[in-house]
Amino acid sequence: MDRRIAPSRAARLKRLAGPAAAILALAAGVAAWRMTPSSGTLAVEADSLTVEAVRTAPFLDYLPVRATVAPLHVVLVGAVQGGQVSGVTAQDGALVRPGDVLARLTNPQLELDVTAREANIASQLGALSAQRLTLQQSQTAEDGQIAEAGYNVLKAAHELEIRRQLLAQGFESDANIRSFADEDAYYSRRLALLRAARQQDRAVAEAQARDIDRTADRLRASLAVVEDSLSSLTLRAPVAGRLTNFTLQPGQSLKAGDPIGQIDSEGAWRLDADIDEFYLARIAVGQHGIAHVDGVDAPFTVARVHPQITGGQFRAELTFDHAPPPGLRRGEGIDCRLTLGRTRQALVAPNGAWLDGSGGTTIFVVAPDGRHAARRDITTGGRNPEQVEITSGLQDGEQVVTSAYTRFHDFSRLLIR
């Protein structure tokens, strides 16, 4: 009778070896697959990343800027008339007062032209004076005729009255009376005509006199301009301040309109700040800020915004709200803090190198397990040196990568090891 024989230990191990090897191979393959980054994924070391949390916190809406001290008022000085520099009486950097002589020019041709024009204007003024005199003489002659006619009327009326009395006494005839009456009527009509003509002539004469006066005024104004053209050969300071960019030398030739320097307001300063174009829409006239000058905070106001973009920046002019701090020098750099809005509660992320790489439109969000990070679209609002306002795309408490994204441009996921 056959009897079942139990397999030996070695035989049993031999039968199990095949399936076990297959299982181990499958597990190793799965592990290798999980450890191999998929397309668009970059494996990075955890110690090479900076990971920080997004939090709801007070957002300080301000912008740090570096401004340059500049004169509040600048007056350009130029040559009104051309000529050759005959003498320089001021020095570059000197303090000047209104009317101070800066330099003198010579221009012989201009002097000849001025002399000829003065003579011509004087001749025209003389002719106008002769016209005015003739007009006055005509008016005087008419007044004389009216006076004489009035006297004749009185004389004729008196004589007529005497003749009428003699007629009443029988010593005078009617024929003689009529002749005296005719003479009285003649002189009365003549006086009336002279007065009417004088009235008309007076209106014409007044209009002519006004024209003569206006012409004379224009000629005198032209004469003053001609005389001033000679005085403009002496270059003077138009306002008080510090003379800069003044480099005239004796013998130098200038044309009319050539700049010779400028006068900067002394002790009256403003700040010129070049600001990144990102903030152009957020900077407006009337905004306020603080300038830090030698440990002193000086408040200022945005007085002007130049919208032109140069090298990715635009310029804003800032004026001090009170007297500028003492000791400022033109061209000196000043650290400023420009307030853009009120402090408010907002979802904020730390400001960092990630902004340069993403432009503030995407950010890598770390998974809860800390082993993966995925790129996510976001939108940002205000910024300051420490914070970036997140307006959409993130939740309070999420962890994000805030270090530089230089290596991550072509990847959407990070495998953190």
C-alpha cells in the first residue's frame, strides 16, 4: 500500500522562491516608479528651499524709495542778445541777488542799429507832435471865430435896440431899422453855424488826438525796447539763489538765446524719486510720506508725477510739508517711505526672490505632506519690502516656496527630498 511522503524543508523553500522573487521585483519597480519624477517635475533638496506660510495680517501699504535732493525752483539764465563776453563778474556756485551783474557783452553792430532806430523813432514822435500842434491851432482858430461872431451878435442886437428907441421917438425911419435887423439876424445865423461846425470838428479832433496819443505811446514803448536791447548786453541775475552751471569765459561768443547757467533756490529743496513703473497707477499728486534725514523724519507730499517711463522707471517730485531739514545738499540721496494707502487686514505672503521669478502671477504651494509643491496661479495687490498682498489663489495657512525660482521656470511641480 502506497504512503504519502512529506516534502522536505528544502523542497518547500524551493517552491516558494519563485513567487517571492516576483513579488519583490514588483515592489522594487513600484518604488522606483514613485521615486522617478514625472514630466514637468523637478526634484530639489529641502534645504535649498525657503518655505513660509501665507497669513491674514495687517498690510502696511507703503513704498520705500530712494530720492535725490534737488532745488525747489530753478531759473534758467540765457543771453537775450548775442555778443562777445567782455567781462565776467560772477563765479559758478556763488550766491546772487536779483539784479547782480553776472557778465557783460559787447556788440558794435547792435549799438549802431539801436542808434539808427532811436533816431527814426524820435523823428516819428516829432511828426506826431507837429500834428497835435496843428490840431490845437485849428481848434483855437475856430474858438476865435465863434468868439468874434458872438461879439458881433451882441453888438448888432445893441445897435438894433437903440434904433428902435429912436424910431419910437420919431428920429429914425423904418428903412434904417430893417437894415439893422438884417445885420442882427445875419450875425446870429453865423454864430449858430460856427457853433454847429465846431461841435462836429470837436468830435473829429478828439478821435484824431486819441490816435496820435496811441501812436505816440507805441513809439515810446518801441523806444524803450530799443534802449533795453543795449542794456541786455549786461547779463544780470533775475532772482536770488545759487548760480550753477556758469562757465562763461572772457572772449567767448554767444548767440541770442544761448544758455549761460541757472539759479537754484537756496534753502528751498524738493526730492526727486525714480520709482518702478509697476507703481505708476498707484502714485498720485497729494499723497504723503516721510523722508529720513540724519535721524529726523520730515513729512512730504507728492507734488508732481512725470508719466514718462525711462529705463522701467518714472519720476515723482516730492515737496516738504514744512521747512526742509538743515544741511541738505543738491544731489544728496535720501531714504523715503511713501504711503500708498491705509493699513488694512489682508492675506499676505512674505516678500522675497520668488516675485522676480514669477512676476507675482504664480507661486509654488507645498502639499500638506511637505514632499511636493505645485505651481498655482495667483493675483497680487499691494507690496512693501516685507509683504505682498494676495488677492486670489491662496488660503490662510498654506505653505509656499519664497526662495528664488531661477531653476523652476520650466517646471510645474517640485519633488522635495
